[in-house]
Amino acid sequence: MAFADLTWLIPVLPIVGLLLAAALGKKTPEGGGYFVVGGIAVSCLISLLVAFEFLTGNGQVISVSQTWIQLNDSLKFEIGYYIDGLTALMLIVVSILCTVIVIYSLGYMREEGDRKRRYYIEIALFVTGMLGLVVASNYLEMFIFWEIVGLCSYLLIGFWYHKPSAAKAAKKAFLVTRIGDIMFMIGIITLFASFGSLNFRDLFDPTFFEQAHVDSGMLAFGLFCLFGGSMGKSAQFPLHDWLPDAMEGPTTVSALIHAATMVKAGVFLVARSFPLMVHSPDVLLVVAAIGGFTALYAATMALNNPNIKRVLAYSTISQLGYMFLALGAGGYMIATAGNNEGIAELGNAGYMAGMFHLMNHAFFKALLFLGAGAVIHAVHTEDMRLMGGLSKKMKITSIVMLIGALSIAGVPPLSGFWSKDEVLASAWNAGAVNSGFYLLYLFGVVTAFLTAFYMFRLWFMTFSGEQKEAAHHAHEASKVMVVPLMFLAVFAFASGFVLLVPDGGLPAVINAVNVEGHLIPGETLGLGWVEKLFTEWQTWLSIAVALLGISIAYLAYYRKSISMDRFANGWASKPVYNLLLNRYYFPQGYDAFGSKVVYGFSLFIDWIDTKVIDGTVNGISFVTVRWGALLRRAQNGLVQSYATVIVAALSALIVLLYIIGGLR
Amino acid sequence: MIPQEYFLVLAAILFIIGAFGVLTRKNAIVVLMSIEIMLNAANINFVTFAAYRHDIAGQVFALFSIAIAAAEVAVGLAILLNLQKQSDTIELNELKILRW
């Protein structure tokens, strides 16, 4: 029996954990958390087996589905699973991270009391949604799981719903991502109307695509709407503003949902739709442009934020932008390659870079968040200005955080270096096709510099310097939290090396298709490639900006030889400082839009509702009641008056019939 | 042979008298009697047509009609008796509780 036959169990097992926790959570330790951990762990095991089997197999895509809803011959939806290299990669990343983070939360949530049961139930539902999303075999199925993870995100951001800020953040996250979800739905409807099928098996089949004769404008519209869904889920500009607020939830939730898995769903959606995307270079250009811009834009806001989790949140948005940049640039090259196989291969490398960065980012960002969680757990504040000097008390946490920071800053040979370099390389290569990508490359390089700076600002502010008041009672977290941290640190350090496995590795697994629908073989990278990599000036540039960022952070926050207060209060820089601290006034913009435009429009709608619609209804009922009041007087209870009416009417009828000749 | 119209006119006159009684008299017993007149007008018509068209069915109907009329009078008088007991009157213009 093949392990792939067990794929359906992957999303089901966390639900089993959920049901057990719901039924027995009140009587078992940790609010039934062990059931959920068990369900997720077994699901993880199956995921890894399925992925392993696929990766060691012949590379044939496994697509199993059966009819779910059949309305008539053409209107039919299926349910099932679809396993290719992308699914395998996502299964590995998502299932490992879910397991590790849920184990960590056994320690982190220990003091939450009765609320733990709710936490574990929601987490289990989330894991179900996320794994289901990954293995889904068609867009409709994907959309359902997509909404489940959105719901869980809402519930878990608002976990401490008694705090008004958390409740507000949850609402905001729900509403903002809803814009994206509606676009996703429009995209799905457009695709279904154009192709008559939503199955990946059909849509990604070149002959099927050929026969459908879909109008390219229609296809571009549908794909753009799909990307709209990605923008909402992956917090890309201008739908990014919910993610920083989402940090109101528990740190484990931030790590799992808002850094490692759910926000990657948007990237995954674009990557999943790649065989369609390569037919619409314009959409890919938009993807790359929004990704590149968001990377830079979000990184600037991370520069001066005092809240440790928010810095990581902005960093997440920025890194997601990198992934979109790589996917957009790679896809654009494939779409415009024509017969030029060299360009197509570079495009494939871009696609691979996006997914590679997704994987690495998931590991190091989960590590950073969990590390930040350990710190918050120890000092009971999220404000970095109150921390400092923690490295003596929390040795392991400080070391693993340093690994994470070095990785995201892009210092070789940690994982972040390899994927960031690939991302930037694909943006640079796409510049040869469309010079606009040179600008996006520049954005990417500046972002790399900013990333290195703010990550080390975070590290120095938290772990170095003299101990502040909050640090006095700090202590290293319990084993159940530290072990997952160390586990993730290994991944954050080493996950980049999958690129370098000779005759295989990531390039052999993650392959985009070209416009004709054929897989582009990934070039096998080996040590020779590394040699080539370190002879290119772009590589040295990205290392240099990373080191520059780290040095400035070192000077400013460790040696304190550069005063950041001067920057914060200088006459020219103060407005900039405040602009960044206030997130470019985007929340105010949202609020103003909400209170002026939407509220005004709602007032207008309300006017229509109360005056026009209610008026019509009330008018009809008023007329009816009045006529009733008049007519009921005919009902006077006198038998003879009724008889008179009958006789008179009958006589009139007879006379009438006689006149018009009906009685002949 | 007496022409058919004589009978029909007689029946029509009887019917109108009955209808007039139903519509105008206050006493419920008189109204009941008027209804009987109208029924008999119809019976005359049945029998007339049966005789002139040599069709026995009309006479059969007339017999049925008489039987039903007898039953109807029995029921009607019983109702009137109860009315008298309940509300001390069988004046139709005073019996108007079934109304708005």
C-alpha cells in the first residue's frame, strides 16, 4: 500500500484531536492539549511519509478525487487530494512547524487555565484547515479550507477577547482579509465560468487548457482576483495592515498562523496557480511589483517599532513580499521566454527561489517568534525598551534568536542567505526582460539592508546591554519550550542546504511549467554553483548590505556610539520617525475610509432601507389594512343582507349574460 | 294540452315570491317557509320538463328534492328552536353576532 492513500487522514487526524479535547478537555491536563498534540503529531508523521514517498518516487503527480456535488452534467465539483512537488514541500514545512509550535504551546499556555481547552480546539481546527489547504485538489476545496484558516486566525487573534485591543485586532484581521477572500471567490467563479472545471488536474493540463480557448483578458482578470486573495491572506500592500495588529493574539499563534503557515497560503496560492499564471505576464508583473514594494515598505516600519512582536510582524510582511517578488519575476521570465530556454530556466529558478524562501522563512521566523515568546513569557512585556541584558539569564534563547537573526539577515551559510540571494538574483535576471525589475531588485537590496538592521536592533535591545527592571525576574523557559526552539534553530541554520544536494535537492522537486505546459527541468546545483555564486558581484553586494545593517545596529544599540535619540528628535527626521511609528498613518487611513466613505455610504443605504424599502412595505400594509377596515363593514352579520347581495349579483349576472348572448 | 310556458311562469312567480320573502321577512320561520316556496318552484320546473320531454329523471329529482326539503325543515326548525332558547328571539335583524 502506498502512503499516498493515507493522504485523506492528514486533515482528519487533527479533527480527531479536536473532538477528544472538546469532549474530555475539562477532565484532562492541559485542557486536552495532549490529544491535539497527538493528533497533529500523527498527522505530521503521515505528511512526512507521503512527502517522502513522493520525493523518492518517479515524480508523477498524484491526483485522487471523487464527485462531491453534481448538479447537472457540466456543474460538478470534486473533493480529493493533489500531490506534486509543491504539495510535498508544503506538507513537510507546515506539518513540522505545526507540531513543533503546538508542543511549545504546552509550555507557553500553561498558565491560561480554563481557556486552554478553547485554545487547543482552535489550534487543531487551524491545523486541519492548513493541511487541507495544502493537499486540496481543486480551487473550491482550497477555498473552503482557506476560509477555515481565516476563521481560526480571527478566533485566535481574539483569544484574549476581553482585551478591547485584541477584539478590535481580530475584527480588523477578519474584515481586511475578507476583501481578499471575496476577490479570491470572484477569481474562482471566473475560472469556473471560463474553464468549466476547478480541478488542478484539468486546469494544469496543457491539452485541456488548449481546448478551453479561454479569452486571455478573462484569464488575466481571474488570475488577478486570485492574487487579490493572496494579497489579503499574505498581508501585501494595501491589505497589509491587519498583520501587525494580529500580534494581539498569543505568541504561539503569531508564530504558527501569522508567520509560519497561514500567511504563506497566499504565496502558496500563487505558486499553485503557476501553470495558469505563466499565461498572463501582466498579472505576474503586478505580483512582482506589489511584492517588491511591500518588502521595502514593511521593512521601513520595522525600523523603529518598540514592540518586539510587531517588529517581527513587519518583518514577516516584508519577507512575504520577497516571495511574491521572486514568484512574479520568475513567472514573468517564463511567460515571456518564448523559445529561449535559458530565460525559462532562470524563471524556473525564480519560482524555486520563492518557494525556497517560503520554506526557510517559515523555519527562521517561527524560531524568532517562539524565541520572542520565551522572552515575553519571562519578562511579561512586549516593549523592547524595558528589556535588555537578557542574554545572561536566557542563554539558550539568546543563542537561538541570534541564529534566527543571522539567518534572516542573510549571513552565509545560514538558510536565509541562500534563499534571499536566489530571490534577488531572480529579480536581477528578470531585469534583462523588463527593466522595471531592476528597480524591484534595488528595493530588494535596500530591504536586505533594513532587515539586517532591524533584526539586530531587536537582538541588541533585547539581549545585550544592562539589565532593566523587567529583566530582573527573568529566567530561562521550561524544557517543553526550549527544546522546540533548539529544534527550529537547527532548521533555521541548515534548511538552506537542501539547495545544494547533488543530483536532486530542492531544484529537482520544485519545477515550474513553461507556457506550453511542460515541466522545466531544474538545474542541479552543486558545489560548483556555490563557487560561481561567490564570484558574482550581486552576492557580495547582498552580503555587504547585510553586514552594514548589522554593524549600524551594533554601533547604535550595543556601543551606543550613534545616538538614535538624535534621529528620533531631529527637526528633519522627526516627522519621518513618527511617520514610520504610525505606520504611514495607514490605520488612520483605514479608519477614515471606514468612518467617512463606508459609513456615509452605509447611511445612504440605511436611508434607502428605512425610507424606500420599509416605506414600500409599510405602504402596502397600510393600504391593505385600510381597505380591510373599510371592507369588513360589509360583514355585518345580517343573513338577509348577504342573501340580498347574492340575489342581486346573480340577477345582474343573468342579465349581463343575456345581453352579451351567453344564454343562447 | 296546457302549454309549457304556463307552468314555467307559475314556477317563476312562486320563486320570486319566495325570494322576496327570504330577503324581507324578519321572522326566521317565515324565511324558512319562503325557502320552501322557492324549492317547490324548482320542483315544478323539474316536473314540467320531465312531462314535456318524456324523461322520468326530472320526476325522480323532484322526489329527491322533496325528501331533502323535509330533512332541511327538520334541521332548520331545530336550529330555530335552539335560537329561541339561547337568545330569546328568532328575529333575523337581531341575530347579528357573527360579524366583524
